[in-house]
Amino acid sequence: MIRRWVALLAVLSLAACGVGAGGGDGSGSGGPAFLRMFGVQAESPAPSEADAGRLLSQATFGATDASIDAVRAGTIPDWIQGQIALPPPTQTHLAHLDARLPQLIAANPTAMLGAEHF
């Protein structure tokens, strides 16, 4: 478990400091060189449905049919680069939950959503 946290911290630290920027592909984006550091080939074929689902179950809060289709539409490196390029969220996680609670209560009047439920 600690290995995973250390690996995640290393990846985030390297991404934050721009390791791989300008490395190898001439674009300066840091994409392929950064991905090669972790054994991901930029020339990877489109992933299978199982591979896409596995990636999404490890990298997100879970796979949906739409997200699997999005990964399969390109390559895994394309999807990772797309995620890195996304702008930061404009709403905090807590604000999102606060906004979602009225919808849950409308569907289920006894629904509760608080820290004690996680």
C-alpha cells in the first residue's frame, strides 16, 4: 500500500516539475518521454475493452461504457495526455456533494450524504 502512495507521489511530483518536457518528440509537451518513463509506448495500439476497463478502474472512480469507448477511440497514452490536459475543476468535491444531496433526497427522501457515510 505504501509503495502505491510513493509511486503516485513520484508521478505527481515529476508531472508537476515538467519531467520529460521537450524530451524526444520535439513538441515540448512532455508527453511521450514522460509516458515512456513508465513503460507506456506512444505507438500503442487501441486497447481492448478489458484493458480500457482496467485502466479506468485504476485511474478513475470507475469505468462506464462511455469512458471505455473514449479510451478505445485512441490509445492509452492519448487518454492519459487528455486527462493531464484537462483544466482543474471549478468546484470542490465538497461543493459537488452539497449540490448533489438535494437530487438524491428528491429520488430517495431518506438519503443521507455526509462524512460519516464513507
